[in-house]
Amino acid sequence: MKHISSINSTHPQNLSYAEETPIQVRPYFPIDTPVAYNAAKEIVSRYGDRSWDLRSMSTDGTSAFTLHFPLSDARALSPLSSLIYEQHKALMWLHMDAGDIRAPRTLRFANLALRAWSRKAENYGVDLFTILTNPEWLTQELKDMNQTYLYSTTSLINTLWRQQGNLGIRRKIQLQTLRSVLSQESKTRPQYRQTPLIPSRVYCEILAGLINRMEIIEEELDLLLKAYTKIKRASPSITETSPTRRCCINQPQARLPQPQAWLRHSRRLRTAQLCEPIEDGSPNVQF
């Protein structure tokens, strides 16, 4: 996905707190910007659409994968609601273009998380970027969010911080404070922590047993090396090739026992005819 520059690099409608704006809310990016193409390289979704058809990003390229951006059609829609809608779409667009190849499932959950934060922002009477960058509100609202949305929020805030210039955010984002809030909330949910495949107690016992065996080997290492040397001198090399086999391998193909097998073609099927076995009982096949 190609990166595009914002048409509102100093977007005047980013609200710090609950503010009413008398001017019309504008999209952050050109509404005719292509978002997705089909297999025939035809545009199937543009930035200004209410839904983005991203099935071309699915594993097989045909499975349904759509991101929806719901917005009321009422004429009395408040400027704040319109602003939250545009912020939701702009952040999702930049999140998709963050340089990482994100799985459809990851993008779908990120979009759902933004929809949840959009509703919370409207309840607070602030815009979407404000609630996502306010540590106090973030701490309070994360408590009733599921673990999947928590993970999605972490990556979305990182994208918001990286793209604050394109989004026209004038307030300084306290990234470390926000990460600390997310980390603390994650620690309060131990049931979602990933456990190792092998319990640490069993793993340590295995390591201890291996260390004990290594110590035994080290104590008798000199004796083992002497025994190995004697065995090697007394026995022929296991890699030595038998005279009969070595003779046949080193000879040119023309001197191999006859008849030889030749590759025969029949109805696009290739078959090989085995010749008589050579002295050591191995079949000789020539392709």
C-alpha cells in the first residue's frame, strides 16, 4: 500500500477537549484515494467509502474481508461525531500503511477496537485522538475492554504517535505514560498471559539431568578418547566403498553391464526399464 500525504497536515478540527466547531469537518485524506484493487487491478474501494472491500488481502484473495465505518445519515449529526468518524478512518488507513504486513484478522480487530473507542469518546464529549492520548481516561476505559481490544489499542496508539504529524495533532503525546498504562492493565489479567510449553520446574529438572551426565562424561573423557582411538585403528573405515561398487561407479557409463535402461516417452509419461543387477546385487538405472 502506497503512503499518501494528508490533505489536512494541520487539521484545525482536532479537539483538545469537548469543543463545538462551526466549520464543516473535512476528510484527512483525498476521498478518491484507491484503497483496494481486485485481481483485474480494478479499484474496488476508495478512501471516501463507508466500507472498504479488502478481500484481495485475504489468504486466497477471494474470502470476504470488509472494514466498515458506520456513520449516522441524520442531518443533525454533530460536528464532533463527524470528526470522530474521520479520525477513525484516518487512523485505520495509516495503521494499514504502517509498514508491517498485518493479517486480516488483526486489521478487523483493530477496526472494531477503534469503533469501541469512538463510542467512548462521544460519551466523554471529546474527539477520538484525545481519549486515546489521555492516560486517565485510558486507564478508566480499559477496564471493561476485552483482551483482544487491549492488544489492538497498544498498536493503534503506537501508530497514532508515529503519524501525529500527518494527523495534525498539536498536543504532545505522552507515549511512555500511555504504554505504562497499557502494560499495567495487561498485568492485572494473568489468565491471558502465555505460559511456556514446558513448565519451568520440569525444564529445570531436565537441564539438571543433562548437566550431571556431562560431568560424568568429562570425568572419563580421556579414557573414552583412548578407547575410540583404538577402535578406529582396529576397524576399517565405515565410509570405505566396496571394490565392486567403486569400480562400477568410477567407470564411464559406456562400460556398464548391458543391457542398459533408457528413458522412453509414452503419452507424456516417463518410465525407466531396469537392467540386470551388477555384481553386488544393486540395479543399474540410467536416465
